[in-house]
Amino acid sequence: MLAKQLRPMQDLPEPVEIRVSKEGSGRNSWRWSIWRGTTLVSRAAQGFSGAEAAYEDGRRVLNR
């Protein structure tokens, strides 16, 4: 699993983290999830072919 912690925003009480994990085998098996502490905030509805692409999509969702 790849995880990168982001700086907390002023309105967030806890740091937000984007986690990227491989689920299963084959193409498009990477997914991102956004966590605030131990609480799952959001998860990718679709898979990605690589960890980098999954992470970048998670950042786009977080920065909306």
C-alpha cells in the first residue's frame, strides 16, 4: 500500500490522507481512498491501471 499524508486544511480537525492500494490482480486493480484519521471519507468508484494515476485522481477529488 502506498500512503501519502497531506497537510491538514484549516477547516479539517485531523490530517487527511490519500491511500492507494492494489485490490486483486489484473488491469485496473489500483484504487484510492481518502481518510480523516481512522474514518473513511471517500473511495474510488473505479479502478486504475497504476498507483500514480490512482493517487492523482484521489488528489483531484480531494481538491474539489
